[in-house]
Amino acid sequence: MNTLVLNEVQLKVVKEVAEAELRTPEQTLSLLLAEGVRFYFCDYCSPHGEVNEIQLSDLLDSDAKQQLITD
């Protein structure tokens, strides 16, 4: 699998939001991506291929649940 690297600004935003929400950065990123996919594709169809936004956002939500901070 390819690895993506967040740039400094993206990492700063994810860390700040995670800290404010008492979440891990990984969980925060999954939640932000899930919301972004749902929002972006709610009334848009890509001319370059099908995107199953429900399946993708469900996958990201599931990933976020696995990233919970445990005390």
C-alpha cells in the first residue's frame, strides 16, 4: 500500500482538532475524511469513475471507532 504524508499545515490542523476533541490524530483524520467524502459526493458524481460515498464513509467511520483513546 502507498503511504501518504500530511504536509505541515495538514498535520497542524489534524493535531489541533484532535487535541480539542480529545481524540487521536488517526481517529480525527478518519472522521474528517468521512465527513468530507459524505459532503463532497452528496450531490456530485465524478465524471472519471464511480465513488460509493456511503461505503467509503462507513469504512472511515469504522476505522475511527477502532482508533478510540482508551484510559
